[in-house]
Amino acid sequence: MADKTFVDPQKPNMPEGIEHPSLKSYSTLQMFFLVRLGHLLRMRREWAGKLSADHWRLRLLSKAIYSTYQDCLAQGVSADAKSLFERERQAQGEDDHPEN
């Protein structure tokens, strides 16, 4: 069964934080894993300030992030997954150094 993902040329089907000069279409599965990875990364950033580094929740999140990243690799969207990691790294840096 073919994937029937519709992509509007004016609004490309890309998760937040992924910027490419050309329009790109994602399969449903690729989109699922990229969105999931972004969500898990945001959760880790949120919980990292509240829990110790060895807390079971953060360890579980790290395992989920690794697993989802492997899924992204298997789906052929490794560059997009890496850009999500980079965006999260930049967001974490902004949290560490807020401008007032």
C-alpha cells in the first residue's frame, strides 16, 4: 500500500525545527519518528533541570531518545534527526544563558 501523504508546496510537511532549502516530503512513518524524537528531546530538557542526572526517568528518556534516533536512521532521515539534536542543543544553551 502506497503512502498517500499530501504535501502542500506552500506549507511543506516538515517537523518544527527542521530547515532545508528545498521542499521535502516525509512518509507517515518518517514524520512519526521525527516528531517523537523532537518531543522526547524537549521532555529531557524540561526534566533535566528538575531531576538528578541518574534519576530513572532521565535514564528512561535517554533510552527512548536513542531508540527513536535509531528508528530515524532506519527510515533514512538521519540528517533531519541530527538537526533536531542541534536545535535542542541551541535551546538548552539559551536556557543556560538567558538574556535580560
